[in-house]
Amino acid sequence: MFKPRTPYLYLILPAVFMVGFFFLPLLMAFNISLSDYSRDIYHPAFVGWANYAKLAHSEPFWQAMQNTFVFLFGVVPAMVVLPIFLALLVNGKLKGITLFRSLIYIPVVISMVVVGIAWRWLYADDGLINWFLSLFHLPKVGWLVNPDIALYSVMIVVVWKGLAYYMMMYLAHLQSISQELYEAAEIDGANLWRKHWHVTLPHLRPTMVMVGIISTIGSLKVFTEIYVMTRGGPVGATKTLVYYIYERAFENLDLGIASAAGIVLMLILLVFSMLEMRLSPKDDDAKALEKLKRAETPLLPGKNGVA
Amino acid sequence: MKKALQYVVLILLVLAAIAPFLWLLSTALKGPSENIFAYPPQFIPQHPTLDNFTAVWNKVPMLWFFINSIVVTLLTIFFNITLSVLAAYPLARMRFKGQGAIFFSILATMMIPFQVLMIPLYLICLKLNLTDNAGALNGWLGLVLPFAVSGFGIFFVRQALVTLPKELEESAVLDGCNSLQILWHVLLPLIRPTLATLAVFAFMATWGEFLWPSIILSEPSHFTLPVGLVQLQSAFSSDWKLIAAGTLLSMLPVLVFFFTLQRYFVTGATSGAVKG
């Protein structure tokens, strides 16, 4: 139908950007990770795997790794479980429910920097949260200044900001569960709890896996929330892997070590991305996508793909 | 009765979602004589004033933060849509040698975290003079070009194009259309909602981005809103009335955008999640 070179003409411009801003930098990142920049940033020396060896023996690096995984193991279960309850709550056919959903969604659309600042103000020593505790005669908590607590305080904010995002994902799948299943369960005499346990939960399981993996990947990359609220402090208690990379690269200008840590991050992420592909519910997704397509292009009801 | 209870629960949830912002608002509206650390806290300002908003507007280049953020976001959306469509069109609607390999390598870029690329990208941008040390325009381009194309964007548009029936092109070719005319007049009008969703994605990813702008930018008048806000926070470390006022101002465009284009935000969330 078209000339043989036509497809390539369309691809030229995107390819230039892809090569220039993805593939070339990726190769450079490997290369940088094998060089020593710490002596002279303008004349890096090739040192082989030395940066990786240094990382393996670096106290701050392992501290950052540990913080990252504490963060992950706290945030991910919360992100998988809590939004299910939210989704059930906003699933009703109440009047004005769409408005409620949108309002609950606000923390998702507001940028992390704004959210971080708002919560720093809530967490202040004489702030609203400590005042609230004082109503119950509880002592003040050093939310962002106590090294034993700061990381958990940041985790609370991240969960608070992300809940509604996953709520919407669950909601989309909740609404695809056939009403007949619930009716059948009712006829069998199931109460509300048992209905959800036996009908809702099995249907949401694939979504739970997706949410778990997406929030794992997000947790491994956490940075801005830390930078805004604690700058990695107090005494490094909230330094995560990406924070470590940022600090090494742009504050200490030790690009070699920073790149090596970046490659380590990429490998960890790769494992989880593979898991995502392996576990993602193929036909469920296809169905959901199909539904979406129909909703989006009402001009073409039910046309088949021509791939 | 049951309905009333449901509304109570919903209202509590909404409060939990917006309370931190309402508290910022209360702080920003308080007059100079009011103690923002008062115990018990004063929720409704006693001498409400807008002075804090004008003060922060005059003390930092807020207007420039807005202009920079808007320009960078619009440019990123424009590049993203254009390049995604250009790449997705042949991948979805034509057959050619190397198609599978090209599509696979595009998908593979979705696996590379930005945090690995940022160091070499910084070196590239220094080489190409794409930092704001070389001027505002260079700074803008340095913020936009690395995010101009995205593997996800190409994938997303391809998925939409692939579902359209083949007959569309066949009849257009009989009418004497070339490939570009088919794309522009026949295919793109049919996937407008997909492009809108992609625009929302690009907006969300760019508007709130902090990491990359904080690396590339150094001159305050070239800052985007997130970088400006972080600087505001350290510049007025204890003046929470000003910090709150500046932070609230920065929220306005997002809220307007969100409430006008809501349905695309939600399609975004349900179509399979693609953050950072």
C-alpha cells in the first residue's frame, strides 16, 4: 500500500531521540560506572569493577539499601491492602459519588513537593499532629527529627498520597465483577463479610499482584519525598538508594560510584519488572483494555483488532 | 439510615485527603499578629488577609516559576504526542523489515530507570549547552528534550491505532490519500481520547518533576515550581505563612486542570498504571 521506505521515514525522528536520550546514556552509564572520577572529574581513569567492589564494602551504601527495603516492606503491603477497603467504600451507587471519588483523588494529582511541604508543616514540633496527640495527653513526637521515627513518618506520607491511585485501579476491577455472583452468594446465605471473602477477593487477586509490583518499583525509586521532608537526615536515617546516588553524583561529584549504584538499582528493578510480566494476568488485562477501548472510541463499536 | 452512614464515611475520607491542604490555607490566610503555633490551634484565621500571597509573589520570582513550569510542561506534552504518533503509526499500521526488533527495543526502554540515565544525561546536556547557565531557552530545552520521547507513549498510541479496522486506509488510498493524509485526516481523529490521556500522563509526569530540574537549573528565575518551592522552603525556613501561601499558589493550575479533565485522569489510572 505504501512505499517500502515510508515506515522508516516516520521512525527517524523518534529514533534519534531514543538513541540520544536512552541508548547512548545507558552505554555511558555502564562506562562511567567502570571509571574513577573521584580524583579528577575531567580526566576519569578506567578502573574496571573497582567501584562495585567499593560499594560492596561501603557502610553508607548498605545503610541506604537497608532504608530502601524497610521503606518497601512497610509501604507495599499498605498499598496492596488499604485501597481495597477504600474501593469498596466508594463503589456504591450513591448520589454524587463521582465528586467524592475526585476529591479523594486530590492527593494523587498534587505534586510530591507540595505534599511534602504540607506534611512537614503538620509534622512540625508545635504542629497540628503533636497538638492532636496532646489532646490524649500523649507526649510530643519528633516526627522528622527523631532518627528512629523519621523514615516511618515519610512512609505514612507516601501511603497517604498513593492510596487513591490504587483505589481507582481496584475500583475498575470491582466494577467488572458480575453482580450475579453476589446474588448467587446471597441466595446461599452469605453475609457481607463472606461475600467479599469468597467473591470479591479472588477476583481482585491479579490486581493485588499488579499493585504490589507497581508500588514495589515506585518504592525502590523513592527520592523527592525524602529530599523535601528530611534531606536524608537525621544522621542519614532516611537516605534511600536513589538519595545515595543523587548525593554521590551531584554533591560529591563522584560519578563513578554513583553510576555503579545506579546500575545496581537497575538490576534490582529489572527483576521486579520481569516478575510483573510473568505474573500480569494476560487475558484479564486484555479484557480490561478492550473495555477501555470501547469506552474511548464510541465511533467503532466492537471492532476487532487488525494487528 | 445506611445511606447517611455511607455519606459520613465518605466525608471523613475526603477530609483525610484534603485536611493537610486546608491547614496550609488556614496558615496562609493568617494576619501578621496571629500566632501560627498557638495552642490550641486557630483553625479559622481571626484576621484573614491575602498579604502573605502578595508578599511571597514579590519576594521570589513566582511568576517565572509559573511561566517556566507551563512552558516546559506544554513543550513536553507536544513532543511526547508528536513523537509517539510518528513512531506508533508505522508500528501499528504498516509492515516492514525489523518491525519486531524495533518494537521490542522501544518496549525495553521502559525498563531503564531514569535514575541510571541522569548522570550521563547531565554530561550530555553540559556538552550540548542544555543547562540554564547558557540562558533560559537552553534551560527549557534541557528540561524537555530528555523526556521528549517515551517508550510508554509509543506503546500506548500503538495499542490504540492497532484496533482500528484496515478498511479505513484502503478506502482512503482509493481516494488518493498519501500516508500522512491518512494519519492526519483518518486515524488521529479516531484516537483523540487516547491522545488526551497521554497528554494527561505527560502533564502529571512533568508538572511535579523535581529531580531532573534540580540538577539542570541553577538560576532562581529559571526554576520550575517544584524547584522554586523547595528553595522557598529553605529561604523562609520558619516563615510558614509565606511558605504556605507560595505552596498553595502553585497548586492552582493542577486543580483547575484536574477538575476540567477528570475523566482522562481516571482512564489513566485504570489503564494499567505507569508511574515514574
